Amino acid sequence: MHVIIIGAGEVGSNIAESLADEHEVIVVDVDGDRVESLTYSLDVLAIEGDGTTMEVLDEAGVGETDLFIASTDSDAANVVACATAKALGDPFTIARAKKTDLLRTWEHAPDAFGVEFMVSTDLLAAEAIVRIARLPTARDVDSFAAGAVHMAEFPVPTDSPLADQTVREADRFDELTFAAILRDGAVTIPRGDTRIEPGDQLIVIGVPEQIHDFAAALEPENGGDRAREILIVGGGEIGYHAARLFEEGGLTPQLIERDPERARELAEDLPGTVVMESDATDVEFLTREHVDETDLVVAALGSDEKNLLVSLLAKRLGASRAVAVVENTDYVGLFETVGVDVAVNPRKLTAEEITRFTHEQETEKVAIVESDRAEVLEVEIDDESVLAGRSIREAVADLPTGIVVGALTRNGQYVTPRGDTVVEPGDHAVVFVDSDVLDAVSGQL
């Protein structure tokens, strides 16, 4: 597939890295240093120039392009680039939009911009925050099969009752599958005698209720409790959308915004949110507002450094958990190392959302696990699938090691996947696939 990516920042570079091994990728950016860096680091053609102009797009081969991705930091430039690409060829066009105003306009008039799919960075981040709040001890949560199936990633605390148990001993859940263990940078497909160790990251797939039960078993003190008392720090786009989504879920979050005018706007637009005008680094204010009783603090200010400060301050004052928005991808590991429970990186989320459109197999949904270590795919089984009409044990024996059928739905109903379960055409399978074998199984599922 011929792919053009406009923008070689963190989002564009991540997408290019994901596609470079399988596709012909051309990256365009106005920054010569970024172009030079990509030329030496990835097997892509990097062009210095303005991706909104016909001359540059002609040079990139837009007339023969299958997929055109506009991922610069400018919403307007992304839309113009897609419109220009459509005028010069017939690619599938994807545009990144930071704010949601443009997304809403596109949703009402999708043909107006020449954009066939639009991704809102801020909305994706807010949605990720809300998913995490529903499973406070999880590092990542994603849904499949119209919400009937969830995938979640949990760290194993040292004092967890499940630590040092085998998977067979820990597996007390009829509608949940232990899909993988991430340990020391490696992916392990667990067997019955695989031992769960403190510090592991467990990937489980199952019905939402069972995942909550598993969370409670993993951390009995608070693992199964959904966050109820929520404090959002920062009334920008991400903070606003997170509050709005919490409201829609029946919660009454608190939101701190320092700017008086913005605080008034938020109070008018968020009737179910308690909006407070204050400085979130004011220890006396946080103490008066009982931050020590808060289940979840969301740091969504416009600065990574401030988000780190607020998160650690809230945790020190007694907040149960802290989620921080981190714009710099390189800081994600640092934040989680020094005490932030979950670091949400909007650029990474955007890159993952766009990357899923590049899959050649017929996937309903894709979730990328731990920076491309693995993927979780939702696939509708057809007659050509290696799974069709066979038991899972028989079918998986013909596939490379590194694949786990984590869940099945049939006619909208959950089916527990066990070795003797026969997969039928029309079923929806949620499958964990180690990235090392992803190419080998492409088209077989």
C-alpha cells in the first residue's frame, strides 16, 4: 500500500514507524531536521516541503496513493492537505484534529472537507481517562464487540493475593481469559503452570463484570471500586470533555480552573460538574476541598511539568490515584516511575487510532498494547478463517505461538472461549496477537 503522511512530529513519526515494514511510506514535513532524522531512522522516503501544496504532493506521488494521513499540529493545515489530496487523486484520507469543534462540523457534513476519517486528539485522551476511571487499578482499558467484551492491562502489586500464584490457581473467572503477561520487556502467553510474579503486567480479556471481579481479586482493598470522587485539574479541551463524559456516566466530578473567564464558561457548559476557580498547586485549597478523599485526580493542564507536580502533590495529600496527561511521549515512563498511576499521552493515542486503519485484514477494532508489543484484534469470522468450523485448540495449533483467542461473541451473546469451543462463521473473535507474529497471521483470522 502506498501511504503519504503529512507531518513528521511524534504522531506522524509513530505512524510511519508502524507502517514502514509493510508499506511504501512517504513522509512530508516543513522541518528539514525532522526530515533528515526520519531518513536515517526509518525505511521511508522523507520529503521536505509544505504538504498542503500541489507541487509537494505531486512529488510525493499523491496520484497513486492509497492512504493519505494529515497529522500536523495544525487542524486547518490537515484539512487543507486532505482536500488537496482528494483534488489530485483518490486516496482514503485521515485528518488529525486537536479540538473537537472541527470534528463536530465534519460529523454533520463529512463531504465538506475531503476527509473520510477524522481523529480528535483531545477527545481520545478524555475517553481514555474515563475508561481508566471505571477500572481504577488498570493501566489501560479498551472495549470490543459493542462493549460486550473488554481488554484490560493490570500491574501486579507486590502484596497482591494473586502474586506468586500460577495462572491455573488464579483463574477463578468463567468469562475471562488470561491473554498475556508482559515481563521485562517480553510478551509471555500464559499456560496453566505459568507463575504470576509481582511487577508483571497482566492482559485479561472478558466481560466487563468479570474484569471488575478480577480487579477486586488482584487488589482487594480498592481494585473493584469504580472511581466516584473525581477531581479534574485544568479546564482545557481534555479536562472539559472528561468532565462531560463523567457527567454522562452519572457522576458529579469536580473541576479546578485558574482562569476566571474560562471557569465561568465551564460552569455554564457543565451543569453536573462542580467548577472551582483556584490554583491547583495551592496546598491549603486542596486540603480544604478534601483531596485526601478523592478516588481519582486527573491532571489535564497545558504543561507536562505542571501535570506531574499536581499529580504527585495530590497523591502526597492522600488522593487514591492520579492520572496525568503527558504530551511528550518520552516522559510517559518517567511519570509512571515516580508515582503517577497512569500517564495518558494524546499523541500516542492518536497514532494508534490512525494506525488501525492500515490493517489489511477485516478487523472490526484494533487496540495496540504497550507501544506495539502486541495487538488485540476484533475479527468477524468468515468461511476462509483458519478458526471457522474448528475448535480453538485445533485451530491455534496451526497458528504461530503468540496468539490467544480471548473472547467470542455469537449473535451478540458472549461465548466463553475454551480449547474445545468450536468457532462458527459470523462469530466475532477478540484475539491477542504478539507483534512478532502479526505478519505471519495476517489474513488467516
